[in-house]
Amino acid sequence: MTPAASPSSDGRSRRAREEPMRVSALGDSRYEVATAPGNVYEVDLDAGRCACPDHQFRGVRCKHLRRVALEVTAGNVPAPGERAAGCAACGDLCFVPEADPDPVYCGDCTLAPGETVVDRELGKLVVVVETTDRRADEVEIAGRDWTVAEHHSNRDYDPRDVVVDVLFPLGRGVSPEDVTPEKLKRYSFPRGRLRRPQKGQ
């Protein structure tokens, strides 16, 4: 049987939900909580610590800790281990792992396997095989002595961009006998080189 919450605990939960507070992520699971009277406290969510007197002297789970947990659950601030960043494609705010360098992409702008997109340089449709976690200046092109970022047609794109592996689609009339390894060759492009087709394209 779960013990009933104490009145003081219920009061802290209510104040955490209802009182005006501004929560800002500082990184490394730390958050700054600013309250209406002008007090500012630092919360370490992973460690379950807060700099406020209620937590420091009473050792309780204060309203500031509770409010940070509520804001994280609601998706208003990044969770521990995440950071806020602008999506390189649409500009919307998204939360990504702290270790991920820019540019980053939100879930809607991350290209999925099997999706048909347009190569901006050639104007041709290609099929996404995989959106990788590798960067263009880290991936060497097979059989070449340079990276994806250094390839002549990719030099106008961010060298730290995410690499997307694609295939050029086979023609409708291609028979199994006509399929060669060259026709199934993967190509690695920086994400910025690819766009979703416009309506009717």
C-alpha cells in the first residue's frame, strides 16, 4: 500500500504547478528557476538538488525541483543530456543530445529510409537509404582520397552537416538482369544538399 502524501508535500506539488516560475536549462542536468518574488535558484535534476532554503535546510523535494520535472515532462525545456537548438531546415526549436554538434534537424526534417528527395545540385530524385550520425568532414568517399565535405559539388554546404546515404532510383523498365552493382551504389551527401520535392514534382 502506498502511503498518503503529507499535506506539506501536497502543498509543494500545488505550488510547483501553479506559481509563476521561469525555468531555463543550463546544461549538464542543471536548470535555473526564477520565481515571481525575484529569487533565482539552481536545480540539479539528476542529483535531485536545489539551492533553495527549503531543500538545503529541510532536505525535502522542493517546489523548484518539482517544477523543473514538470517542465521537462511537458517538453518545454530539454531533459538532462539534451540541449535546445534550431533545426537547420525549418528553424524550429528542437531538443538534441548535448554532444551533437550543429547543424541539427528536428524529427520532421530528418529524412527517413525510403523517402524520395531531390538532389539540389543535379535536380534529380534520389531515394534515402539512411540518415547517419556521421558528419560530412568525417566520411571519406569510397575509392577517393577526400571526404564528402571536400567533394567539389559539396563545398558550398556545411562541412559539419549530417551525412545522408542515397540511391538513384532505377528506371521503371529495368529488369532484374539489368541491375548491376553500379546501379545500386550508395552515394553520401550532406543533408543540406537534399530537399523534399515540391508538390507535383
